[in-house]
Amino acid sequence: MKTRIKEFRAKYDLTQEQLAQKVGVRRETIVFLEAGKYNPSLKLAHDVAKALKTTIDELFVFTRD
Amino acid sequence: MKTNIKNKPKSIGKDRTVIIAGFVVSALVLATLVLWVTNMGSINLFESLSILIILFLVISAAWILVDRTRNMRAGLPAKDEMTVKLMHKAGYYAYLASIYIALALMWYSDSLEDSGGAGLDAGQVGGAIILLSAIVLMGSYFYLSHKGAAE
């Protein structure tokens, strides 16, 4: 899974820690989400998308790999 | 569906209590270990391995507790959905490992008896299963936390 979290984070000038605070998760979770190493629950994906003022479709690119 | 957006992490008080309880239990285990070591005469291989394993477990627990405290001080939750999933997966590995460890210890005890020696008693087998499973639990948790695989 690829994500555009880093791109959107840069757009709103947010650090990983600030985004983690907005979403209510640990910074490590944001790190692994950005790296595509963690598939979030629908709720977490929704929370991250809402915090970055976008949609889940825009933020996460699902692949078969 | 409610979201966590702009909300402070929930159950901060509960997390703080769990962290304090964790530090107290770790300190008690360490104190018990020190008393045990200072009161025993000679230490055999089985006992020295047990001491090393207990030390590893106490240090691992302390590391997790310090990490959670650091996150709480930064205004982040002590644990979230990823850490919970990681712990569940690590627990699954530890459960599987405990079955194989029990089988291996039964085989080892039988082979000791077959060669004319004394086999392992129930206390040794039980203790070894608990300590080795705990090692697998901690090892899996650290490995998965590093790798970030919680699927």
C-alpha cells in the first residue's frame, strides 16, 4: 500500500508528531503509515484523512502487493 | 462513527495507573531476584540462565514502560491500534512457542531419564515454559515494532 500522507503533511506544514497528536495515535504509527508498512483500520484511515482535510481514496493507494 | 480528531487521548488516567503499576511490579521482581541471588549459595547453569532471562524480561518491560511514559508526556497515547495489534500478534507467537517449548522440554526430560539421570521436575518445566514464552513474547514484540508489521 502506498500513501500520500507525507505529501499532505508537507502541504499543511505538519510534523509527524503534530499529525499523531491530531489523530490521537503514537508517532511510530504515523511513521509506519507513511512508509506503507502498516495497513490502518478504516477508522484510523478516516481519522488521518480528516486530519489532512482529504479523503481516504486520495490518501491511500491500495495495490495487490 | 466518532473520530479522535482534535481529541486528547482517552483513558490517560488508566494508562498512567498501568504504567505506575508496571514500574512497581518490575521493581518488586528485581528486588526478589536480588534477594534470591544473595541468599543462594552456589548457582548452577539452570539458575544462572533463569536469572539472565528474568533480567532480560525486567529490562524489556522497563523499556516499554519508559517508551509509553515518553509518549504520554508528548501528549500522545501510551498505546494505539498498531501497538495493540503488535502485542496480539506477539502473543500469538508466544502461545505457539509455548506449545513447542513444552514438547521440547518433555522430550529433554525423557532423554535425561533414559540416560540414567534425573529428569526435570514439574516446577522446572513450568518455570522454563513461562520464562521462554515470555522471551518469545518480548522478542516478537520488539521485532514486529521495528518492522512495523501488524497484519
